[in-house]
Amino acid sequence: MDKPYVIGIDMGGTNTACGIVDARGEVLRRGAIQTQKYTEADQYINELHKALMPLIEEVGGIDKIKGIGMGAPNGNYYTGNVEFAPNLPWKGVIPFAGMLHAKFGVPAALTNDANAAAIGEMTYGAARGMKDFIMITLGTGVGSGIVVNGQLVYGHDGFAGELGHTTIVRNNGRQCGCGKTGCLETYTSATGVARTAREMLDIKKEDSLLRNIPVESITSKDVYEAAIKEDAIAKEIFEYTGRMLGEAFADFVAFSAPQAIVIFGGLSKAGDLIMNPIREHMEKNLLPIWKGKIQLLFSALNEADAAILGASALAWELKN
């Protein structure tokens, strides 16, 4: 293989991680820059170039690089643009794939971060060999990537797969950052779990380890740590969150009949605390034709590398 490596870039709202990846999915070199530091997109690209070039030289120079893949909030695979991302310093439409191509001189592609995770899982992880699956990322928000017949679903405009913004509570649902109310994300993201904790502590009178923490400071990690100590309210918060996810997953199955739903992100660290109620409530709400047939899996990718791997997987498809 004359170009044995690709570059994966994971643009987060706060930090950007990047790496050089080989065909087996090994991240050979890693780097990082701060996303928020640069007021101009050009400065950001220059800084990425500065961080990556020494790593590229270490693996034999730019001639060894087949292409660059980037996962970014509101990244549009069709256009190569990041479009109106609410949590990034640059507003409007930014042609990042074109800017990367111009700066590095190799082909570049871009997609959103959850789609990048799905591609990574299909190329290197738990969904290897699967043609139909859904990737759900449970982090600050809830993202998703839908794969049907071996192809990621982008829709007509490049933005398909916003399952975190399907409505799970129709009346008096929680306000979401997207402007809607009752979105799945407002209940089942890490921030959603913290909101549930505040609500339950307000309604219930029982003792809880969570009452030792200032209510506005409670995080999903605090809820997990209390739950593994058998705290009743913390366990109920996971039961409630898992029920919401399980009911939503049953709807998602009705849409695309996936072989598996793969769960990735911070909340997946809760293991059975979250998985058991998801499984119970998904099965309860599935049509009989799907009962017992849909696998629920945790991501097989190391979380630190997953987004880099997913983004890098885009680059193997690029034509030189």
C-alpha cells in the first residue's frame, strides 16, 4: 500500500483531537488543540496543520497519507461544510473539508460526530461486518448514526439521523437547546440525567447520597457513584433514563429493523445500571416480529480513540 495511513480529526466544542491511523485501526500518533481558542476558522486550520505536520513527518511524510476525515458538530458530508453549529466559535457555514484539502494537499471529507462514531464502529468495532445497525452516542447530548444496508443514512440534505431530537414526551416536555420541547436528549443525555436527579430529589423525601451535593452541581457521574452504592434514588434515576431509551429504541427498530443498537459515550460506563432497563423496556414495546432479535451492544472502541477512528474511516473511501 503506497499510502498506508489516514488522518482522523475529532472536532469537539472545547478540544480537537487528531491522530494518524493505519488500516488495522491502530492510532499511531496523537495530537490535540483547543477548539475554542481561535476566533477565525483559518487560525484553527493553521494550528491543526502545526500540530499534525511533525506527526506526519514521523510516519514518512505527507506522501504516506491517503486522506483526512473529520467529525464535527453539524458537519455535512455532502457539502464538506460545518453549518450553523451552536457550540463552535465560528458562526454560519464554514467549508472545513475544502480548507483541510487546501492546507494539507490531500483529499478531505467531513461528517457529524455521531456519524463518525458509527463509521468507526462499523470499520473497527462492535458493528464490524454488520449491514444494519444504529449507533447512539450518550454524551452532553444524544447523537445517532443510522446504517442501512452497509451505508450511513445521510438523507437528502446530509443531516439525517437526529434521533436525539425525536420527541419522547409530548406534553409539558423539557425545553431542549434545539428550541423544541420533550426531545429524547433532554432526558437521556448526561445533562438529562442530572436534570432528572434534581427533579427526583425535589419530589421525593427519602435520604440519598445525592443530597450531600449542591443540587445545581450534580452530574451523571455523581448519580452513577451513588447508584453503585445501592442508593435507591440514584438507581431509580437510571431506571427512568433506561425506560426512556428503551421506549425510544423500540420506535427506532420499527423504522429500520437494525441487527443491533450500539451505545457509546459517557453514560454507557454505567453498564447494567443503564442496559438492563433499556433492554426490558425496549422488549416490552417491540412488535412481536422483533422481540428477542435486536442486539443491544456497548461500543467496542476505546473512548479516547473512537472519534478519531470514526473520522479516519471516512478517509479510506476518498479517491486520490
